[in-house]
Amino acid sequence: MAKEEIDNRILECVSYIIENKMYKSEASYLRILGLPPNKLSDVRNGKTRFTASDIGKILMNAPELNANWIMTGRGNMLFDGDSSYNEGQMDMLR
């Protein structure tokens, strides 16, 4: 599992979140998460990576995202309806 692949999946999730939850911009979304305004551009440019804390903040903000997909690439980006798995995942993050 390459860290670049995880970062790319997280970037895909963030794009989905911004488009579907209608944030005005990446900066406004990052502000809500408490992340630096340049975080996404720095990840895209290879200057930094997403930390476990960053991933946790994104998943807590969008519980419909599948952490297993983010970390492994297996399954779907979004949960397919198994709410018990989703609830278990969120309990682990808390």
C-alpha cells in the first residue's frame, strides 16, 4: 500500500465532499476541519502527506466515506448500506 495511493484516494474523497456537500471552496472545507488552507495543494505537489489525524477529521465530517477503501482501495468509496460496519468504524475514530 503506497502512501501516494492513499493520498490520492483521500483527494478523491475531498473532491466528492466539496461537490456534494456544496462547500464554497476547498479552503472553506479545510477551515471547518481545522486543517491548514494549503494542505490539499501541498499533498498534490508531494510536499506533505495526510496524517492519521487528517484522515480521522475527514471521516468524522463525512461518515458515508469508507475508511477501508481509503486505506486499501478495496470496495467502494462510499458505504453500500451496511450501517453496522459504518457505526463501528466511527466508534473506532472517536
